Amino acid sequence: MRHTRRRFLRQAALLSAGASLRRAAPAAAAESGGVLIPRRLLFVRPDYTSVSLSPDGTRIAYLAPANGILNVFVAPVSAPLTARQVTRVTDRDVSFRIQWAYDNRHIVFFRERDGDENWRASSVNTESGAVIALSPEVGVRAQIQEVSHLFPTDMLLRHNARDRRYLDLYRVNIVTGESKLVFENNDYAWLVTDSAFRLRLGSRFRNDGSMELFERSADGGWSSFMHVPIEDVESARFLDFSADGNTLYMIDSRGRDKAALVAIDMPTRRLTVLAEDGEADVVRAELDRRTRRPLAAGAVKDRARWHALEADTREDLDRFRTWARGDLDFASRSLDNRRVVMFDERDNASSEYALFDRATTRITPLYKTRAALDGRGLRPMQPIVIRARDGLELNSYLTLPADGTRPRDGLPLVMVIHGGPYWRDSWGYSGVHQFMANRGYGVLSVNFRGSTGFGKAFISAADRQWGARMHDDLIDALDWAIAKGIADPKRVGLYGASYGGYAALTAATRTPERFACIVDIFGISNLLTFMATIPPYWKPWFSVWTTRVGDPDTEAGRAFLRERSPLFNLQGAKRPILIAQGMRDVRVVAAESEQMVEALKKNGAPVTYVTFPDEGHGFVRHENRLAFFAVVEAFLAKHLAGQYEPIDAEFKGSSITVQTGAELVPGLSAT
């Protein structure tokens, strides 16, 4: 099983004139003294992303927009700006995961339809442009299981064509598309394979949310290998086997609070700690492509940091740091380890990819992700630590408008809350932070309890705390911002998607007096209906949710989930609420927003509801993102008195539909 790299998909919404809105043209000065950056620059597709070296180190693949849609491009390493487009997708982006085959000619890529999350795999011949389907075209979720230099034209894929709950294992020829079933999976949430394409391990979850790992023998039998308690489940990650198959590398928090990178000798079961970080979990590892051994381990508390496991990698990192201005990440490396593509994540300038040649020690800049934003006055993102009322440290990030005189009562503040909730906010470029700060708002993101990367005790502190202490953490962070003179207590908004949307609805119903307005993006309104409509491929680990959140199969559990659902706590919900929903969402289905909108209307709360029929759990189409952020911009300006950019033709090409409450956002009804 290959390790995954950090991906930050940050997204999120109309406008017009009105007595309470101070209208500003794109170049007009914001309250903080800055110049408005056009929305289109802040939320446009990156110029370059997912940069990946071919195994032989001679070519570079990346994703870039072609007529507004992300496609695959390939360039020679010797001339990286002379790329050729090799896919011709015209309707919806190629996924951020692209994978070179070890024949150095083919790339595997993924697409889905209208946000349905059924990712279908295809290969493209980078020389002829021929595309071959590798998994069923409709209604099937596929993913890469294993890629190995031992089998240059084959890969192991998993998909759920047979049973939507479980992903079977297939060996697929990426040149012809021929597919052979390797393992029919009727039990396991995850499978772990090695570079010889052998199925080695399978994991399944007990009723208490803990995980059992089983080892597969040569004759196809299974025996118990490892038990992972529920408090360690969020940290456990099985990275890979060594090339000889004798060592399993994994991230493991058993017996400790902060997860470490460990090696398990399979014949003896002896565990050795390879790397650890005293303040945060190890969350990723950089592996040698041939030997599969770990070269470095990464952790993130406030900023990203790497722990080298050998002298050569330590020297490489030292060289990278002389070039980088932000946080380093490994993007790709050649099979012989001579060439490495590095990524320099920056908060207030375009991030950048560079090529490092280990033989010459030369670092060559390759691509800037958003070059048009350089020199636009982006604001720094400040890591801060806020102490919750029970003493927990909440690692958070604050972005302030351009320097200038701060109002005596503080700035208007928008709290931007991440989804998951078993996820986290990190330092780096955020279109949402830059957008709102540029319009004159302070922006605060809080890693509330349950956020990952800060140790298993921090995650477990969120058990059965949806709508309770998890919400208290946000209020404590708001109190901190007010006490520091940052926030005007009368001009605070809360903005969140998915779990963040649930947090927004919780704020609207439990502590409405603290917020002037709320933005909920496909948020959960009723935990009972949410848990009854999860995708079938979530079923194998559903016990984790019932243990951590609440059990809908018992009378007491149903009562608990009902009490923690915003839908049933509408007494105080009177503040303006903007709700947005993708109608193809399979994680938080449209009914979650629809039932909340109807209940709010019956309760007399001011609510505006916008939908996108061709989107799922996230607004992917560029036109839809621009329309959504235009709505958000006008909504916040009305209620928090910030600046905004005129909508102009921002709805052109978008599927946005205003279901109700157009009259509540100035200018929306006229579009």
C-alpha cells in the first residue's frame, strides 16, 4: 500500500448594492487599506499541481487547466516549460492523484461524474494519447492499491463493482485494460500488499470500533496479526513492506500518545521505532521507490517538519531548506533516487515546485502554482495556540487584513471551521483565508478537539462531544480573539463545510447570540438521518462512528444523537443563515440541508439556500465555485460590513439555483 501525500483541497460563495453594504469595485480599497484581489485569482485552478517524475527521471507529469478543466500534461525534465497535453477532458477535472506506470510511458488517472465519488480509473499513453479504461465506467469506486517496478505494465487496483460495501482486488494491465480478479473481498475495510503484488494483510473493525489485522498465508488462509484499539485507529496507517517483504512499515500510536513511524519484523514480530516527534504525530513518510525503506518522517504541529532517517536525506533536506521560503514537502522521486521533486508550500506567495539533482546537488525551480498572486498583497497566516476551558491546547491559524489602524472594537471576524472532523487545518496557502482577509475580515481556523495530528488523547477528547465540548472549543477561541482585541464581538461570522457545516448549524442553534451570521456548506443537520444515509463503502468502519459519535441502533443512542442535532434545537435560531448544497453529495445528502431549511423557515429564521445540481461533497467546477463565493462575499458584507467585489458575470456558466431567500442577500434576486 503506497503512502499518500498531503493534499490541501480548500474551497468554499452573490452580491449587490444595499444600504448596509459598502460597494467596492475590484480595485477599490478595503476597510483595512488593501486593494481587492479579484475572486477569480484567488479561486482559479492552480497553474501547476500534482507534479510527478517518471520512474526513469526523464519526464515530468502534472495537472494544469485546459479551458478551465484540469488535465494531464507531460514535459521533458530538460525543458519543463515545453509540456504537451496528454488527456483531453472537457467536462470535469482529472483527480489530483495521477500515477506513472513503471514502463515510463503510461499514466493512470481518475475521474468522477458530478461529484458522485465513483472514481473510475483510466490509463493514457503519453506518446499516442490513447486512453484505456481500467475500471467500470459507471457507479463503481476504484483506487490504486499497488505499483511496482517489478511489473512495469501492471498495477493492483481495488474497486467495488461486485459489492458496493467492499473493494475487491484486481491485477490490471494498464496498456490493454485486461483485468484479473486477485481477491474477492467480503470482510476487510483495508488490504495491504507488497511490491511482489502479494496480498499480505487485511483489516476489519470490531463492534467497539477497534481494528483487527489479519495476515494471509501462502495457502490463502488468514490468521490474527494485530489488534488496534479504537483510540489508536485514527493514527494507524500501514505504509508499505520492504522490497524483500520481511519488514512492515507503519505509523503507530499504540503504547504512546503521539504516533511514531515504526518497523515490524514480520518473522519475529519485533517492533522498532524509526522516528518520532515529541509534539505531534508522525503523519507521513517519504519512501525509497525501489527498496521501499523510509527516508524521512513528517509531522505537523504548527508548521511542517521532517525527521531524516539517514545522513544522505538529512543533507538533502538541509539543501532544500536553503532554497525554500515556506514548508517543505516531497512531491516525487525517480526510481534510482537521483532526482527529487520538492514542493515549497507558502502562505502569502505562490507555492513552488523545484527539481533536485542529487548527483550534482543542483536545485532547479520548476513551476509556481499561482504565479498571478505574487505581488498581490497576500497576508501571512499566523500559527497560534489557544487554551480551551479544560486546558487543552488548540493549535489554530489566524490571518489578519492588511496593516492599518484596527477599529477600537476590533475587526469583523470569520471563523473558518474544517470538516472531518478527524482532519485538521495546516499552515500554507488558503484561498478562503486570503479572500476574507482581503475583504477586511480577520480569519481564524481552530483545530478543535478531535482534529488529527496532535496525539490520540486529543482525538479521544472529542468522543461523544459533537455539539458539546467540540463546540465549546470554538467559543473559547472566539473569546480569545475578543480578549486580544482582534474581534469585534458584534461582527462575528462562522463558516464551515461538512463537519464544519454541522459546527456552523450548531453555532446558529446553540449560541446564536455570539454570531452575526452563519455560512453552512453541506453540513449535517440531523445525526440520525446522516448516519442512516452514509455511502455503502463506509459500512466496514461504521462502528468507529457509532462509538465516537453515538449509536443509532439503541434507544439511548438515538435520543443522544437527536439531542446533539441542530435540527432539533431551533429555539434560538434567528440569525441570518446561508446554506449551500451539492445535490449529488453522497456523504452529506441533500436532505440534510433541505430539512434544515424547511425547519428554519417554519421557525421564522432568515435563511438563504443555494444548490448545485452537478456537484457533490465540494464544489469542483470553476464556474460553480465563483458563483458560490460571490454569494458568500455579499452575505458577509451585509452582516459583517466588510468589502466586496461586484458580481458582474460571476454566475455565467454556473448551475447555481437559489431555492429560497434570494431577497435576503442584496442583489441576489436580481441575478
